[in-house]
Amino acid sequence: MLQIFGAGLVFKCDENFSIIHNGAIAFEEGQDSIIKVGDYKELCALYPHAQRTFLPNGVLLPALINAHIHFEFGAHFAEFSYGDFGVWLDSLMQKRDALLGDGIESIITQGIKEQVEAGVGSVGAISSYGNDMLPLAKSPLRVVYFNEAIGSNPSAIDFLYKNLISRLEESKTLASSRFIPALALHSPYSLHPIMAQKLITIATQENYPLSAHFLESSHEREWLTQSSGYFKGFFQRLAGLESLKSFYTPQSFLEMLSPIKHLSLTHCLYITEEEARLIDKLGGAIITCPRSNRLLNNRFFPHKLIRHTDIPLAIGTDGKSSNNNVNLLDELRASLYAYPNEDMNKLACRLILSATLYGAKALGLNNGTLQEGKSVDFALFDFIKPLVSQGEALSRSALHFILHSQKPSRLYINTKAVL
Ligand code: BEZ
Ligand code: FE2
């Protein structure tokens, strides 16, 4: 059955943030490829037998993409200390075991529900333990499933590598167009280069997306460039870890990632312009998590660092250990207030692209934009009134969308109705 979904405003989420007034998309049920995007009436004339849905006050846009989320962290309430990355990491290490106690299933299910109810269709899920694998594979979400490796102690490499490979193998048995196995290197300060190199080789051979946290804190920058500061004490305290020199410089870590095709680096709060140029050269994407960055590092990603590059800037919520919730619409709203010197309407358009077009680029997905041939992943939000009145510029609707969107009335992922 051919379907037409339309709305008073359609955010195509192409590079120019084109908006169609009274637009629509057409697709065939069960076929994950948009057939046509255009004027609602024209599509109805073109496909007179199609089933139609049209919301005059609505906004139709690609299903949102939460490019960086940890579903496994959430079994805590008001537990951590914020305001400085070192203070936070110390509080996390103290409570690490308690965080993965009973009820992990329901925490993950709740996280998935939060995604769907915010209009998120795809996630970049960073998995530390594999507890989220089955719930995510069974969920309606499109998932890039990043099996994450961590561990700086050389004597633990064999064990950690075997554990990682068994998680990866299990995720491969679940692979589908909606569940894409991938690899993550936790960060340059926390992963031994032998392990990192092995994983980069696998990701290159198998063409897996690869992600890493990178230069999230000033402490990390100091450690990578001078082997001093907070992390020096951290590694001295961490039993059995005598690693008193950084494994990498920022540059050597990035250069090691050069064979990766779908590379994403999360946070990058403390990169230099030169490192941004190198990320650009590698074809990498940056994923920013604004609320997490404010809580842990008192900083938001400086947009000027990538102004003269082609780096896609995607957005994510990070996990609940560094956020109050994992609602991507709340993340967009918070981001509006993070850049008081930028033009509000332009910023709003760019933020929506971070959560759609650039999220897809970061994760290597064929969605994030409403265009012929793209996946049928879309959200339809309804409002009590149109976001733009007669005679007003359509582009003002991006800001109002971010301010007022709560829960989509329809969400389709992989041509299937989820809401
Ligand atoms: C480790 O397991 O080696 C590690 C964990 C957290 C931060 C840094 C290192
Ligand atoms: Fe993270």
C-alpha cells in the first residue's frame, strides 16, 4: 500500500535546511526507501490511490538521531558530583559497581521509551557491557551498536580483548538493516594501544563504524600532551596501573584512526584548530553532548573550531550518569541557550540538522534527510497552531519547533509505525 504523509511544514533536513510549505513524502509500506518528497497536493494527484495523512499544524521531519547515548547507565539518582571531570570520574569510580545492579533491564527499556517518545528513530548506542544488546535489537529503534573497549592495564588486555570479541560476535548474530554492529574505543587515556590497534584493524577490514570519546576534559588534554595533571594521580591510585605516561598524543591518536571509514569523535571540547583540520582530513564527524559537557566540563563545543571544515557536527544526550534525562528534544532546547552570541534562528536550523542529517553522517546511516532513496524514518509532530503565520519566514519555525516539540504523534522507523 502506498502511503502519503504530509504536514503544514516539512523540514527536509538537507544542507540548506529547505522547508516545504504543505509538503509530504510518499513511500510503499514495507519498502525502506522514500519514493517522493514534494508538495502534498501534487503527491496526492500523482498517487491518487495512496493512503493519506495530513496535519495542517504539523511538522514532518526525519526521525531524530541521538548519535551518542549510553543505555546501560541509569541505575542512579542524584549520585554523582559535577562541575569538574576529575571530581565526576572519582565519584563514578567510587560507585561503579552499584551502578550496574538489579533492574538494568527496566532502565534500558525506559531509555528506549524515552528515545521513541522524543521522536528519535536512530541511536549510536555505546555499550560497555552488552546488557543493552538484546533489548536494543528487539526495540523498534535503528541502532548503531558500538561495542566499547576500555582498559589501560597491559596485563588485562587478553581478558578484555576476548570479552570484547565475544560481545562483537554476539552483536553480529543480531545484525540487520536496523541493528548495525560497530566498535568504540573508550578514549585515548583509557585504552591500551595494543587493544586499540587490534580493534582498528577489525573495524577497517569489516567496515564497522568506529567511535571514541576524545578530548572531553582539560585534564585529558594535559595528560595527552604532558603526561601530568589529574590523570597522573588517577592512574597512580587505580590499582595495578603503573601507566604514568600517556600512550598517545592527540595527533598520534587521530592518525591511528586514519583507516576508519565511518569515524565519530565525541565531545572534542579541548581540540585545537589543527586537530580539527586533522579530523576533517580523516573524514570524521564530531558528536557533541551539550548538557553532559556543561555538567562535567563547564564548556560547550566551540562552533568556530569547525567553521572552515566539512566536519559534520552531530548531537547526543550521552548517558544518565552525565545528564538528567536522555531526551534529545530537551538536549536541543538546552543547546539553544548555550550559544548566546549566535543568531538564534540560524542556530535552531543547525541544531535540527545536528539531530538529523549530521547524525546520519556520523553514524553512516542512509537516513536523517527526507529525500528520494533515503530510509523511511520520519516523525510527525502536531501543534495547537501552525508554527508560522501567513507572511512570516518559514525558517522561524525551526526555533519554535525546538521550543515547543514534546512527543511526535507519528514516528516511523524502517517503514514501520512505532507511534
Ligand atoms: C581503565 O580501566 O584502565 C580506565 C578506566 C577509566 C578511566 C581510565 C582508565
Ligand atoms: Fe559518552
